[in-house]
Amino acid sequence: MFELKKIVSSLLMPLPALLIIGFTGLMLIMFTRKQKTGCFVVLFSFIGIFLIAFQPVSSRLLMPIERQHSAFFAVNESIDYVMVLGSGHVVDDKIPPTSELSRTGLMRLAEGIRILRMYPGAKLILSGYSGGSEVSNARMMAKVAWHLAYQNLILFF
């Protein structure tokens, strides 16, 4: 059930959804008499893909969501743990460890390390499942964190 949820949610992301709409338009053009409607559907799909890939438009769409949460700044209280949530990764020994993490995962890990440096006694907790590969995302992030900054620390996850 978890895998089905992941597949359905990935199909509802903007790019796959617009590609599905575009293929639907192509099917209308090729297999029905509604060729004009199919052309409009394909055009809508292409324009949508262009707009979500265009930096000013995508940044403007993401800004309200990103502004809901403020950045973490140092506080006077002690912090015992810094938790970094998992994200996607690939397992490939031929590329650097930092390239094996997804962009989101690498940014999350960098932010976790930034916060960890503010509180030297804190422990870094990493999460993330394997997603069908032999290495979990938590282990992959631990490997990257070790290569980036903490070669002499033990990471707990």
C-alpha cells in the first residue's frame, strides 16, 4: 500500500501530470475525430511544462509555501538532537557521495549540519527508508555527512 501511495503521489506531481495530459491529447489527435480538442490539450500541456520549468514562475509559486516556515536561528536553550528527514538518493560508487543524495536531501543535510555546529553537544539523527535499494537514505546521508564535515564523530540514526 505504501508503494502504491508513492506511485500515485509521484504521478500527481506537476511534470508527470502534465505529461499524462499531453499524452491524452495525443491520443485524442491520433484515435478520435476530436483533433482540434487534442491539439489544445497538447498545447496546454506544453505551456504548463514550460511555465513550471521557468524559474521566475516556479519561484513565485513556491514562495508562499516556503514563507510559511521561518529559518532556524540560534536560541538560548540547549538542543540535544537535530533531526534530518530523508529524501531520495541513488547508490552508485562511481560518483561522489554528495551526488548520490537528491538535491533536497543534500540541502536538508547541510541545514542539519549547520544547526549541529551551533550546538556542539547535540546529536544528529538521520531518517529515510531504502526505497528498494540496498542502502537506506539515512545511511546514505550519514555517509555524506561523514565525508562533508564529521569524519571524527559517530552519527546516530
